[in-house]
Amino acid sequence: MAPALLRTLRLKPEEAARIDAFLARNPFFDFSSLARIAIEQFIRNPRLDVVSVDSEPKPAVKRAGAQVRRRGSKSEEKSRNELIR
């Protein structure tokens, strides 16, 4: 078996605090396992859903020439698609 490789990760204090809080609530994981799982999932499905951690939603910012589309729930999206047909 090949030896394990060691990689480093830079975290902001707020990010580290959120990760530590998650790990405290989920003792099944350690930091290394959580990082490996997250990276593997991203490699398999490189989709990134960005969600604000703030409690209040922020308005979308529209750049010149860009179209901004807010994503709703799947049921809202399905309803929109049914209306289009």
C-alpha cells in the first residue's frame, strides 16, 4: 500500500469555526475524512451551488450584458416549465 500524502488547506477563522462546529456535532467524521469526501463528491459532480450563510438574502447583482436568473425550488422550476409549454 502506498503511503498517504499530506496536503494542506488554508481556512479563514470563520470557516474553521464552522467546520469545527460541524465536526463537534458529527463525531463520525474527522477533518481529513470530511475533506476527502467533499473533494471526491466535487470531482464526481463538479456543480457548485453557492448559498449565503447570512440570515438575510441579498439581491442579485447584474453585470453589464449579463443575465441573472435566481434559482427557485424544483417545484417552482417545474411550475415555470409547465407554464411555458
